[in-house]
Amino acid sequence: MNLLKSLIFVLMFYVTAGYGVAETLPIFTDVTKEARIKAKHSYGDYELNNIVEGTGAGAMFFDYDGDGWLDIYFVNGCWLKNVNDNRGRRLRGKLTNTLYRNNGDGTFTDVTEKAGVGDKNYGAGCSAADFDRDGDLDLYVLNYGPNVLYRNNGDGTFTDISRASGLANSNWSLSAPWFDYDNDGDLDVYVVNYLEYDDGKFRSYYPAAGYPGPLSYNGRPDALYRNNGDGTFTDVTKKAGIFRPDGRGMSATCGDLDNDGFPDIYVANDAMENYYFRNTGKGTFESKGLVMGLSFGEGGQGVSSMGPAIGDVDRDGWLDIYIPDMGYGCLLMNKKDYFEDRTAPSNLALVCGQYTGWGGILFDYDCDGYLDVFVANGNAHHEYTEEDVLMRNDGTGNFVDVADKSGTYFREKHVGRGATYGDYDNDGDLDLLVVNLNDTPKLLRNDGGNRNNWLIIEAKLAGGKSDAVGVRVTVTAGPLTQVQDLIPVTGYLSQADPRCHFGLGKRAVADAVEIRWPDSRTTKLTNVKANQILKVIQKP
């Protein structure tokens, strides 16, 4: 009898302890109104009826004025005669992209007009990079139609240099990661193009589907642009060996997936195989998607992949990939010689399979040292709302659904599209930004993630102004070693905080921080105190 009572007591202790842990999880608080963000996405019409409208838009965290606080850029649609219904004509000329400046006190100010970045074309994605090495971030907007490149003037304003630069790509572009593929010291850009819309001519589709899907249209080739170092770019797609005429790219990101020191390209395509282009280090790439197990997921079939996110999920020193899609999503774990699909064993398939995933994020929201998963969900062909997903990495290769413990936001439903992350309030934990189709975005403040210790590394090139895009940062704290590549373009149509964030759990010091710069030189720091934003500048 005493033994039975002891067992019951032990069981009750663990249950109580379990609930205690759950109660201390961080909460995401919707602070959109409090932050004075009034932007609203529109697809240029009042009724969703084609694939251009349904693709949605992304957003970006970036510090355009260099004051140390992350600003926000939202991309919007517009009314176009060959895309939208006539009923939407009253929206003509009234829709614009929006730039919000971070005031440093939890609020933002709309500075779109002052900055001159209120593009009124049909926007989808955006990215930012200091392509001219002058110390400030330039802005690239991806459109249905010609893209727009804004050069940052360094005084809070931008100048449109799209045509002169050679980046006014006239295809329907969605995503554009910046990286130095040829290691010449300046940033090149890979532009993801989707498909060739036919102005609504194709009508042989199942009406209940809402509108034709991606296979009803011809694909378009992506483009790799080499930075010439003089403010212009050259299309080197064929020269680099990555020309694919029939791609249907949704988004792309880069990372050193094979640990050879050169950034590779991963492209998520719609209703076809995904691309993995391995950088040879000689100015060319090799297509390795099929042999590495990166082209297909969910048992081998082509899926409607959305925005890829790269990160070391199991902390083994090799970067893994997570891709939301219209099914279960794909968690592809890097085994050095191949990638293993761990979507089902990790518990992600069970939860994500209920939804249509778009904006996927790998981020350590609770600062425990392991990457968690957030997914913005929403129906593809109708404005049917869905809940978003938050899955916590338990450190053993499994993910636990913690959405119902993480704030009232996760009891709401939206038609989600782009999503990204960044520490907009500089308190050490990562906040979320979600773009909803034909609706207001959501800025979700992380409350409590910084109860654990953290470290943010701001890696800068010599001179201390330009982000060192492409660096690898390795942080060791006790038995846990974390790696992260500084490639802020990640997920669906969006860009994240360019600073490298590391959760340290209960450890107050990082034993070692190593930065591998783009030129392969390294900087090593030891006994780095936690809970700081540490700027590390490369030596000349």
C-alpha cells in the first residue's frame, strides 16, 4: 500500500512539474495596434479568383537607417486590368507598399512617402542587402511585372535604379536571396520566378477549386545575377549551370549545406521537384537535388512547396531544411551524404497535415538552444481561414505542439501567407511578423523567451557598416554547439533579422564564438557573456 502511494505521489509530481513547465512557456502577444501598424494587404480586388491574387505577399525586418532597431517593410498588391476584376477598379492607384520606421519604444512610424519606397506595382516579395558596399541596406521589391531596386541614399531616402542596375526583371518574381556566390567580395542575387500567367484565359478547371492551379501555366526560369561592382548586374544563369526553363519557384534561400565554405542555393518549387544547386567554388553550380534527397518529399511525390527555411535542427553541425507545403510539410535532415525525411517521426506531419502551410520559420523562440517551428497557414484557393502552428523542439528530434499554450493569437484563424522573425524590441527573444491575405498583418511580440539566456551576434565586414552576409557563426555553450549562416532571406517571400540569434538556456556564458568570414578567415572569441547584442567587425 505504501509503495502504491509512493508511485502515485511520484506520478503526481511529474504531472505537476509538466504543467509547471507548460505555464512558463513564452507567450506571443498581438501588438499590431499598439505598435501603430496600420498597413493592410490587398490583392487588388474584392474576390479571390486567380493564382496571382492567391499567391499573397511577404514582409521584411531590416534596419534601413542603421540606428540599431529593426524596421518593417510590407509588400502590397494593386489593381491590374489583366489580373483583377473590373469591380476592383476603385482600388486603382490607392494601394502601395509600406515602410515603417522603428521608433525604439515599441511603436513604428509610416515613413513610406518620405523614404520614396511606396512602389505601386503588384508586389509579392522583398529583400534587402548592401549591394554597393556603402554601409546601408538597399531594397529590392519582387513584382508581378518589372522588379524595383531602390538604392539607399543614406539619409532616410531611396532612389529607384531598377533599369540602370539590370535588375528590373520583367517576369513574375517572388523571392531574391542575396549572397556572394563567386567570392569576389560583393553580393550577387538569385531571383526566383514563378510562372507565366495567361490573363485568365485558361478555364478548363474544376469550379469548386476556385481557379486553375500552377500546372495550368508554363513555368519560368529563375535568374542568377552577378554583381559587377559598379552598380550593375549581369545575368549569369546559364554560365553558372543553373538555367532551368520550366521552374515554378515559390521562394529560395541559401546556406552552406555541405560545409565546404561556399553558399549553396535551395529553391522550393510549386507542384514539381525542388532544386538544390551545390556551389563548386569555381563560379558554377551542380544540380544535386535528386541524389541528395532534396527534390521531393512525403514519400517521393512532387508537392506544392512554399518557403524554405534552413537551420541546424538537431545541433550536429550540419544545416537542415524545413519546407511548408499544401500537405504535411517536409523536414529534411542533413546526414552529410544525403538528406533524410523526418517529417512524420518528428511529429510535424501529424500537426501540419491539417493545414495549408506557407510561411515557415525555424527559430529558437524560447532561447533553449534548439530551433522551433512556426508556420503561417491559409487556404490556397479560397479565403478560408486556418490556425497557425507553433511546434517546440524538445531537443530529442521531436516537436511538441505548444500553440494552445502560447497566447490567444493561436486561437485565431487567418489566411496566412508570408511570415518572418526578428528581435524588433531588442530584448533578446525573437518576435514574429505574419502577413495575411487581403487582411491586416500581425506583429507578435515574444513575451518570456528571454527568461533563458541568449546571445545575438551582429557580424560586420571591415569598417563595421555592412552585414557580413554569408558568414558562419558557431557558438559553443557547454555540451551544445550551434551553427548559423547569415543569410536573412528565408521562408515565404520574406526576409528575417540579419543578426544571428542563439539561445543559451541556463548558461550565462558562451564558451566560444567562432566566425568564419566570407573570405574563409576566422575570428574566435572565448568566455562571451550572455544576454547581449555583440557586434563583431572583421579585421581588414
